[in-house]
Amino acid sequence: MALLPEYADTPNCKFYMHKSTWHLGFENLLLDAGGTSGREIMDGYRGQPSFLGYPVVFTQAMANCANTQAADVIGVVFGDLTLAASFGDRRQTTIQISDSALNAFEQDELAIRGTERFDINIHDIGDSSNAGPVVGLKLDIA
């Protein structure tokens, strides 16, 4: 958290981790802190998991601590993803309906096709010398 630049400490700043990382590591830290109950620490006032005042978002795309054997895996990301990535909608969703696709007409069916074009550009994550708007926590799982 100390490596996160000041400009990136916004109201959108969150922790992102796999659910197993939360349950195998962070919950123990919270419960060992004492002073309040574990439920109060985890729920906070928002009714969602939080750590040190920042919301925690579970994502299955992060490393699963329960199944990962490699050392030095980035298991937690902290920061404001809106400053690091952009989402571009190249074409809105289009829906087409046909009763003549394949043999749909003969079987009293309709074929429905929906398409959309989009792109995600990760443009600012920093490098080995300078932290960007997101920083990672390496887990030593081995």
C-alpha cells in the first residue's frame, strides 16, 4: 500500500483477490487483530469485505492460493483500476433474428444472433522502478 502513488489513492481504490486468498490469509490477519469481532472487521459499515478501510473485490482471475504451488505469485492487486485501464465500445450490441438459418423454418424455430465489439486497454500499470495506479502483492505459496 505504501508503494501506491498519492494520485491513485482515490475513492475507487480497492483490493482485488481470489476468494481463497481472502479466506486463507486476510481473514486470519483480521481475526488476530483483536479489539472487535471478526464479523465487524470483515463487514464494516458497507456489508462487504474490507481491509484497512478499503473494499475487497473477489475475482476468480487472480491466483487461487488453495491450488497454486508456484512461488512469487501476484495474488493481490491494490489500487484504482479506472486509472490503469480503459474500456472501449467499438460497436454496440446488435441483435439479428432469422427463421431461415439452417433448418429453422422447417422446425418452427428462430435463430437469434447477438454481437458486440469492444476492447480493453491496460495503459498504465507502472514498471519495475515506478509504481502505477495499481500495485501487486506477491504471495510465497510454495
